[in-house]
Amino acid sequence: LLILIQACRMGSARRITVVAPLFPYSRQSERSQKKRLPQNQIGTEIMSSLPKAGDASPPLPQGTFAQSFMGMSTGEGGYRQWCARAGTLVANLLQAAGADHLIAMDLHDPQYQGFFQIPVDLIYAEPSIIQWIRSEIPNWRQAVVVSPDAGGAKRVTSICNRLNLDFALIHKEDRANTKESMGLVGEVAGRPAIILDDMIDSGSTIGLASEVLKRHGAAEIYAIAVHGVFSGPALGIINCSPLTAVACTNTVPQEEFRAKCPKLRTIDIAPMLGEIIRRTFYGESVTQLFVHDDQP
């Protein structure tokens, strides 16, 4: 991408717009990484990789979690893990390469817009999600839209207001990441439940949330996410879960994932991105594209 931007700049392009449906590394904040990754597993993997007597060169940390960290320091208190702020680095690289404008969809951390000195158009998949709910979920008028954590409550309430649906929230009663530690605020018994999140990565959140909803008597359980990354055991978790279907936009190519998981559905955002690019090229309003009928 950076080479393409530089090539356009060397070719005297008047304006260079980068369209990044999934902005890379927008999920990497130090606080969220430390909360999400099991500290005991990280420590075991890193300590097992420390050089031993007689080693010619120190090995790299092994294991998925250990490799998620960029370094460590040792001292009297032992080692300390830390995360690189890669999202800010990508923002600086795009600007240094010569990008004049960025179009991104549903940033996990919206504050990343502040790291750019160029115009940023943040677009939302909400209209496409609402259309998919209306067309693909039977009895959607009786459904309950569920936020899998407190951080996604604002996104879920926006969908609820537009579709005139009830809202429910799953909250963790303690730090243990198990279904027994997760409580439900709201009533889902005998009704379809729709879990709404911005990203599915490892799949543990929606897997646990679906178990909680099933335990509370939900008739059908759907999961909808903007970005379907599906790393690690995510597809296996979805296949073994009580989820009826999982829908994601194609900000990440889904063909390979759908071949391994029959529950996956794709929400096509290509027409929306095409129209946004056209409006940007002709100087028309992008915001007007998201003004849609609120009536079910």
C-alpha cells in the first residue's frame, strides 16, 4: 500500500485517497491488550524462551500470546510486557508516503482519527446491518439486540432505536472469562437474540455470549459483526456454539472462512464503498448516504 501511494505521488497525482475498510492495528491499545491476553500464559511462553547457558543466540519468544508483545525488560520485579502502538505508526506511515485522505469503516477505537493530520471519513456499516436483519432474520420484530459487553452498548442502542427493538446487555461479574461469570441484563426467553459487535477475532466473546443467551432461553441466536477476522480457534468455536448464524461484512475476504464454517453469512458492503468513492471524487456529501428511513 505504501509503495502504491508513493508511486501515485511520483506520478503527480492531484489527490491520493486511501480506502481501508479494516484499518490495521486499530484494536491495539496497551490497556485492552493487557486485559484481553491471559497474563499467566504470556509469562510462561516468554520465560520458556529466555536464553539458557550455552545458547549461541537468544531465541525469539514462542507462542501466540508471547509474540503479541514487542519486547520486555527485566529487573528486580521480574519481566514487564508491553505493546507497540502500531495504529499510530500506520497513521504516520500513510501520511509520510503521501496519502491526502483516508476512508475507514467502524474503527474499533475511534480516537485513532486524532492521529491523522489529513481528512478522515469514518463510515459505518449500520445501514447494511439493518437491511440484513430485516431481510434475513425471521420474526426480527420480536428480536432482542444484545451487546456482548458494556463498550458496545452505544452501537447496539443505535440499532435498537432504528428498528424499535428491545435492548439487552451481557456483563462480566468478575474477571474470569467464563460463562458462569457473565450475567445478562434484559429478557430474551422465547425470543430471537441478535448479538452485535464491531469485530470477531478469536471468537471467545460471541461464543460465551451465545452460551449465556441459550441458558436464558433464547429461541434463536444470531451474531453480527462489522469485521470478521476469525483468527485462531474462532471458526471451531462458532461451529460448536449454539449460534444459528454469524453475519459479517466483507471488509475482510470471507470466502475461505465460509468454506470452513457453514454458519457464516456475508453482508456485502461493496456497493456502499463504491458510492462513497464516487461521492468523494465528485465532492458530494458522504454523510447524506447514511440518512435512511428509520421506519421498519
